[in-house]
Amino acid sequence: MSSLEKHSENKMIAFSEVRKHASPSDLWLVIDNKIYDFKKFFAVHPGGKDILLKYAGKDATEAFDEIHSREIL
């Protein structure tokens, strides 16, 4: 997933800030306490757009782990 950008490398971001990024053009997901920008991946996500929007601006760790391995990040 080279199109993902990690936002939480070595800096703290408040969850209130994460919640602001919940639209197709500005889509962050939290996975294992790391923030990922999914906006570039939104249109091509094999599981569809709806699941990304469901977890946009939220912690998606549990849902992610049910389907993916961490190596994909």
C-alpha cells in the first residue's frame, strides 16, 4: 500500500483531530495506534468505499485485523 501515508510517526495527534478527517477527500483511519491517510487509496480499495467511510476518522484496528495482515501496511 504505497499510497498510504502514516501521520503518527513520532508525534502525538489528538483523537479530536483524527475525527475531523472523515470524508473521501480527507480520510484518516487509526490502525494499531497509528494514523493512516487513506484518501489516495479510497477509490481503489478492493473492499469498497463504504467500509472506509464507516471507519473514517475512527479507530479501525479491530475491523482491519479481521480481514488484513499488518504486513499490508
